[in-house]
Amino acid sequence: MTRRLACWVAACMISTMSTAASAADDVLRICLDENLPPLSAHHRGQPGSGFDILLGQAIAERLGKKLEIQWFESKLDEDSSPALEANALLSDGRCALLGSYAFTQDGLVQPGVKTAKLPDFDGATRDDRRRRIPLGALIPSKPYLFSTLTVVLGPAAAQRRINDIGDLAGLRLGIESGTLADAILMTFDKGRLIEDITHLIPTRDDLLGALERGKFDATLLDSRRFDAYRAAHPETKLAGSGYSYPIGVNRGYVALSSSSDLLTAVNKVLSDLEAAGTLADLGRSAGLTYLPAREPIVLGDAFQKIIRSGAR
């Protein structure tokens, strides 16, 4: 290869690399759970929907970028770890941000392992499912919403006023075994509600369907799940109580510590959207019962303290 030809090849490579880097800079790529309505939802062959899609579009527009979504599936089993899955996706370069991440103390500490497997994601190959990804350090954005539990009332108790867990006394309560809601109700006021509680098995029994059919009068569950149920069953006779359990978890983006500059820019946009009331508007558009983020930003052992003291 002549010197002139070598220089020409090198110049072409540099130009190609520069063009690719520029294109990457023009894209905001966010990882979202494909089955977390109304926060995010995606079905094969259909466009994604949910609060996080609307929020991602608003942020990308203000940053002058094109939004791209990397959909992933988080399996709820004993072997899964949302923190490790999020870290693996980010560390593998599948996205720069991961949305609606729960800000808990355990979920933001340095991982105790050096590598982790990727969750199943849109476009994954057989080799992707086998690989272990070297992990980085996660850093959170400014939180953009608060998630907590709510009381849902069946048709027979739809007019019941609920201002506190104690107002459930005398109602037939259905609850999913082994959940946080189960622990709260079972320990409330030294077990005052125990005789009113019937336990169902998560993923096997249809809690809200049973409530709809009048098998129970009320339940306590993630308000997001009730929002999703109402969207799927517009004719439902179930009623939201308007009560929100005072302890919950903030959600926001996480990124790798190497993406701190991007996170700074995103935080500025989030602050502007919050001040303008846009976050609440996006929540309403997505059918989400929107609650603004609150202190503490990162949840520690607050739930354990509540349960130990009798969930009062």
C-alpha cells in the first residue's frame, strides 16, 4: 500500500468514526421494562406506550436528541435482581439511561459481584443470553415520581371512606401472600386485621378479578397495578379509595457514573418539567395516578421500622 493510499484509508476511517460518534450523540437511548403499565408497555409489533415514553420524548426534545427505546423483560423470581439487570444493560451499552428505577438503598449500592447476566431484551441473541457483563457503578437522577400502595374497594364497599389502614376494620380483605401489603396488613396494630384477611397466591390467583366478583371488600396494592387494571377494564366497578400509604419509593433514571454529564443535563430538564407541572400532565395522559417525588429521596429501612412498630 502506497503512502498516499494509506493516508486516504486512514482519513476515511477517521471520517466514518466521527460520523458514527456524531450520530450516537444525537440519540438518547433509554432502557424500559416492557411490562410495567402505565409506566411503560410494549407488545411485539406495536409502538410502546406509557408515562416513561412520554417523558423520554419530552426530555429528548429538550436535549435536541432522537429518542430510542431498548425494551427489556424483568422476570419476577428469586434469582432475578433488578439492580444487577439494570447495571448489566447500562454496562453493556444497551442504553444510557434506565427509566422508572426504584430508588432504594440496596438498589444503589456498589454491586457485590463483578459481573451479571443481561435480562431478556428486544433483539437479544442466544449469545447475549449466555454472556456475563462486567458491571459499573450506578448513579441516580433526580426522582420524577413517587410510587406507593393504595386501598382498592370492591363494589359492596365502594362508598367506604378510607383515611388510614385502621378504616379497613370489619371489611373482608384479600391480599397476596408474601408481599409488602401483606406484611403491612398482618402487622397493623398488633394484628388487629388478621381475622379479616384471606391470602391469595401471587401470579396464580387473580386478586383484582376476585375483588370485582365480590369475594372480598378491599385490598391493598401498588397503585400502578390498579391504574393498569382500570385501563384494561374500563367497565370495572372497583373504586379507588384515594388513600395512599405514606411510605413508598421514588422512581427515576439510573445511569453509569461515567454518564454524569448526561445525567446533569437530564436533571435540569426534569426540574424544568416539574416546575411547569408537565410531569403531572404526562401522568394524567398516560392514565397514571401521579404523585410527585418526596423525601427521603432514597428509601432505606423505613418499611422495616413501620412493620416492627405495628404498621401504625
